[in-house]
Amino acid sequence: MTAMINDTGEANNRIATAATLLRHARRVAVLTGAGVSAESGVPTFRGSDGLWEGHRIDEVATPMAFRDDPRLVWRFYNLRRANLRTVQPNPGHFALAELEQRFAGEHFTLVTQNVDSLHRRAGSQRVLELHGNLSRTRCMQCHAIEDRGLDELGELPHCPHCNGLLRPDIVWFHEALPAATWEEAALMTSLCDVFLVVGTSAVVYPAAGLIVAAKRSGAKVIEINLAETDASYHADVRLTGPSGALLPGLLKAIG
Ligand code: BJW
Ligand code: ZN
């Protein structure tokens, strides 16, 4: 019983410390990963539910996999697009959108590895999508990019303009991140005084490199995750638990 009270006391202390850092911050950057959408019902990539039909993410999310078996890769993405029709932003997404309102213009930047649009749907304004977006397609032939929403695309969609094969407009392993988005994320990371890392295993680069970059530029790093990650070593404050509960709690503690 005593241990439980102490644990709760310690957790509250950490939230208070994180809240103080955010209250005094002039500039904040946030990096989110799949964990922030887990409570909405969007599966994460790694861990027990991280497999898809026996394939690892690095077996389907590569340009080589798409070249070899575009039908298989589209099946993966069509299932994920179908899942997105059923999900809603959770209190964690909404808390981040509300946190942004407390900062002027570009003093708050949300950098996400997620491709599910849930941050925007929750009202976040300055969102930098490092790994693209599931609602967009890109033509392999004429390179036209189109927002197709979450419409049914068929098992092997082709371009309405040139009939070339379409691919999801997302960033696969071995592909470069969108240059302007990446540069903006790196700049905002170097300028922030608090860097909040939420729901990412921090194993995929270059996104995970932002955490060390923030630290090197003098920012305080706050991590919110269910578990210890590769980011934990760099964190000044670690809040352990679901982001859908911790982020609203943090917002409340900021006051
Ligand atoms: C909760 C929670 C709750 C759960 N509350 N928390 C060797 C060393 C270093 C680098 C490399 C290397 N070999 C290859 C590379 C490079 C490679 C890389 O990083 N690989 C590593 C895996 C080793 N990177 C690339 O290839 C990148 N490109 C590149 O480097 O280009 C070079 C280049 C330059 C110039 C020209 C050409 C090329 C591209 C990376 C693209 C990643 N894409 C993916 C898939 C596409 C999008 C999609 O299909 O959706 O993006 S991979 C996948 O991982 C996806 C995610 O955005 C990304 C990160 O995953 P994330 O978000 O961290 O999710 P999980 O599942 O890993 O973690 C979830 C976390 O949430 C866990 O910690 C849970 O505990 C937690 N959690 N519930 C709070 N309720
Ligand atoms: Zn085309």
C-alpha cells in the first residue's frame, strides 16, 4: 500500500516537473509516434500486435516490396485505410491541440511520424508529417499526388490521368523524407526549449535523431510512453503510462 502511494506521489511529482518546464517554455516541439494513436484503435508497428499477416513492417514498407508485389503492399495499406474510417482522435490528440493554443504561432510545432491525420482531425494546426499521409496517393509514372481521403481505391489502383500504377504517398524504408518538412522539423527542434516525445519507440531514423538534436541544442526532453524506449536515456522527465490519460493530465497540471 505504502509503495503504491509512493509510486503515485512520484508520478505526480514528475507530472508537476514536466508541467513547470512547459509553463516556462517559450518554444515547444513535439515528436509523436504510433503510440499516441493506439488508444484510438490504430495498431502500432512494433511489439506484440506489430505484425501484419506474418510480415514485419520492414517487409512491406519498402520500395523493393512494392516493386516485387504491389498487390500485397496495397492490401496492407487498404486495410489500414479501412481501419482509419472507423477511428477518432483520442484525448491525447486533443490535449496536444489544446497545448498548441497556449503558444504563439510558430512557437509550437508538432512533428509526427504518423500517417493517420488524427492530429489535424483533433485540431492541431502546425503539423509536420515526416512519413507522409495514408489518404494521399502518388503516381509512379506522372508523379501526381492526390488526396483521395479514405475512399475505397481497389486492390491495385491506377492513375486517373495517365493510368500509371499508384502508390501510397508515404515514406518507406530507404526513402528520403520530404525535404522541406524535414528541414522545418530540424529547425524547430533546434530552436525549442522543451521537446516532448510521445508514443514512439524512437528506433526509426532520421526522426529519432531529432531527440538527440533537441538535447544537444539545450532543450529539456520530456518523454511520454507506456514503456522504456531508445528515447528514455535522453529524457529529463519520463512519464510512464498511456498518452490518452497523461497528456490531458499534463495539460491540467500546466493550468
Ligand atoms: C504508447 C501507447 C500509449 C503504445 N501511450 N505510448 C541502421 C541504423 C540506423 C538507421 C538505419 C539503419 N538501417 C536502415 C536505416 C534507416 C532507416 C531506419 O531508421 N531503420 C531502423 C529501423 C534501423 N530509415 C529509413 O530508411 C528512412 N529513410 C532514410 O533513412 O533515407 C535515407 C535516404 C536519404 C536520401 C535519399 C534516399 C534515402 C525512412 C524511414 C521511413 C519509416 N517508415 C515507416 C512506415 C511508413 C509509414 C506507414 O506505413 O505507416 O514509418 S516505418 C514505421 O516506423 C512508420 C512509423 O512512422 C515508424 C516509427 O514507428 P513508431 O511510431 O515509433 O511506432 P512503434 O510501433 O515502433 O512504437 C510505438 C510506441 O508507442 C512504443 O514505444 C509503445 O511503447 C508506445 N505506446 N501505446 C503511450 N497508449
Ligand atoms: Zn499518373
